[in-house]
Amino acid sequence: RDYRSSADHGDAAGRNPFRIGYVTDVEGNLPFFRSFVERSSVLDLVESDPRTGQFELRLRDDLCHFVFGGDAVDRGAGDIRLCRALVSLKRRYPDRVHLLVGNRDLNKLRFSAELGGDDLERGVDEIPPPHWDPHAPTLREYLETRAGERGRGESAEDLDGRVERLHYMLRHTLGCPDTFEFRRREVAVLRGLASETDTMPPAIPSDLVTDEEVVDSFLHEACHPEGSLRQYLDHACVVAIIGNTLFAHGAVDKDTARFVPRRDTKFCNPPSRPPPGKICHKVREWAEEMNA
């Protein structure tokens, strides 16, 4: 959506008009995002490489602000290209473009640990299922199901490795079972091995972009300093304030307003409300603390 508003910037009239473009939860769906830009009075989209679908964004004029509300990735074949375009826009308009972190962006930080050497050396039964979903299978249950589907007489230990652990994470702990194949397609498109205009299906053959190459892409984009999602997170914030409007991914309610979590807060289901790291009574102070 685009909004027309004004904010007190201390000018002679006391108010400066501006326009805000806002969209959230694109989740790698480039056709949806392109449709949004076509209707926007804030953004323009310029194709930089039609063959691979890469593009550049521009603000239309000096009165424009743009807020991306988070969740850039997971449910389309455009994760990498969308993150690159958003980061490029933020770098060119640092004070008027605001990128917010969403749960689907932040939870990919798990890859650096759970697909790393130490965790891969842990046995199948040492990997706990997601504590937030009592119906999710354990890693062993998932691998045994996969072995049965393949029908090759394999054990859970035979299948265990980076590829199947990533499949398990995406399907049963991150809520995006199709993302592995979306990434295979985007890698193929960026390499010039498939056309951006190709319909889905057909699927990209695994000999064109291998399973291991897909895992490498996830790790690079989320964890390497030059990775697209890593750079998105580096340029993003938790809270943005424009004029008298506060933007955050999800919601700000009576339990979260003013509350700044401790630095050592763990991702878990606590039996009671954890103590705050700090309580802020002013909105801008709270925003600064959350973004620190």
C-alpha cells in the first residue's frame, strides 16, 4: 500500500508532506512484488538483466519513503534477487528506505550452526524436534520415512547429512516445504540454465543444479558476508518510525511495547514472562534499543 502523510520536521509550516510505500511478506514471490511496484506511487522497477530477472528499484522523487515489512524469503523462486534489490535500494536511499527483519529472515541464521560441522557430527537421536510443534516428527522419524519412500533398504543413518537435514528443517521446523526446489530453480535461472519465464513445473533436474549446490546456496546467502539474505539482515532493523507511525513485523502489544529483551534471551517457551533487559517509556528510546 502507499500512504500520503505528513510529519513535523521543524520547517516553517511545521509539516512536510511525504508518501510512504509499504509492502510485507513477499517471501520470494517476484510476480507479486512486481505487481505491487506497478501500482506504487513510490517505487519504480528497472530491469537490469531480463534474462535472469534481476532488477533495480528506485524511489520516484524526494518525497518518497519505502518500508519493507520483513519476510523477504521462503515461498517463491526469487529470494536472492529480491534481497539484492532491496539492499541496493537501501544503500542508495539510506534515510528513506527502511527494511524490517521478519521471522522468516531471522530464522535462517540457524543454518550456520545446524548445517555446520559440530551439529552434523551429532547423532540422529541427538537432534531435538521443534519445541513449538508437538506434532512435528523427530529427525529419525523423518529420515526413516524418507528411506521408506526411496525403497533402497537405507537406514536413517545412511540418509543423514546436510541435504536431508536441510529438508527436515525447511519442512518441519521452518514451515516452507517447497523452498528447497524454489532455490534450485533460482540458482538455475541466475546461472542462465533456465529461463525466468519458464513455468513451474517442470522442476529443475537435480543434475542441472545438484542437491549439494542448493545447500551451498542456502549457506552462502544466509551466512556469508556477501550473501543476499545476510546483507539484508545487516541493513535491516526491528522497528522503524516515520513521522508519527511505527512499523514492526508482526505486532506491538501491551506485552511487547516498552519491553527490551536481555541479550542472552534464548529461543524457547518460558514457563513465565522473562525479566526485561530494559523497560523504555518513550517510543523512540524503545525503538533505538530494539535496533541496537
